[in-house]
Amino acid sequence: MGGLPPIFFLALALPALAPTATVAADPGSGRAKAAACALCHGQLGISTFPNAPHLAGQPAIYVEEQLKGYRSGTRRHEVMNVVAKPLSDADIADLAAWFASITVEATAPRAE
């Protein structure tokens, strides 16, 4: 292959190494499942506790990775490990799709 740099072949291989979604996510189903999340994370994913993160508007892949980490125990939190343990991959995908579908707007403070 002569003059092609090794990075070229790595670039070709990367798509094969990336995780693929095997579950079709349903935001509507995720909304129903998110009722259990509302106590700490709010009805629309805006946290009601200072030590619970906002989930609204988070990228689905981020929410999925965090929930899978809690489920497996690689990410530790005394409440979230228990909450995530029974979640299936489909549940996680649906929850992630729901929270990602919520639009969040930010407003900069007025200059005085």
C-alpha cells in the first residue's frame, strides 16, 4: 500500500470499532419511564435537588453511558446503582431519547 500513512488505515477501521445502536429508542416510552426519575431530576429533567444533575437536553449517548455505568457498577452512587440495576438496554435507550428530546434554553445575564 506504499505511500499511505498508517493513520489512513486507522481512520478506515474506526467506524467498525464504534458501538452500534441495537435498540430503537422511543422518547414517548422514555417519558413514561422517566416518572420514576422525577423526584430527583424533575418532571422535565430539570433537577429539584442540588446534588442531582439536570438531564434535560443532555445528549442521548451521554445519558446512556451514565445509566449503563450505574447499572454495571462501574459508576458508583448509592441511589442510582439501585435505580439503574433493573433497567434493560431498551429502557435506557428510551430514557436517553426522552431527556435528549427536551429543549433547554440558556439566557446570559444582563450586563449592568
